[in-house]
Amino acid sequence: MNLRQEDWIAQLEQDVNAVILDVRTEDEFNDGMIPHAINIDIYKGQGFIYQVEELDKSNNYYVYCRSGARSEQACNLMNQMGFENAFNLLGGILQWKGEVVLPE
């Protein structure tokens, strides 16, 4: 499901089962991320699928990339894999108005 930034943030803040998922490359992730995000690179193809299969399907995933295209693909893949709640951030981190941090 595609969400505008305001809706993505509002829903995320109310969600006790929220996981923020960054599907960009490791280099992009290392340049700055939304706080508390985990990174699984969608460009890793089957590797992406293997890593996503390890995730808890009962959680709600708030997914983003650079512009919103890869994260939309990731949400569609996750839905096909049985994840009921994967929310794509429209506009990606390029249009993100919130905090951006460097990974630790």
C-alpha cells in the first residue's frame, strides 16, 4: 500500500509492531537512513527474498528507498510472500522531511 509521508509517519508512530525497512543499496544506506531502519537491498534479487523470508510476517513493514519505486516493488514482493502489511513511502527518502541519521 502506498502512503504519503504524513500518513506513513502518523501510522508508524501509532504502530507497536512497526519495522522500518530500507531497500536501497548498502552504499545508499550508509549515506543516511531514517532512524531505526533495517537495510535489505532489493537489488540482491534472490538474496533479498531469502532475507525477507526471515522477517516476522506478523509485524507491519514501513518500506522506503530513494524515490519510492524500489520500495513499491519490495512491498508487492512482500505481499506475494504473505506479508499483509507492507507500506510504501511515496517519494522515498528524497522527499523525506523527517530525521536522517548515519548507521551506527
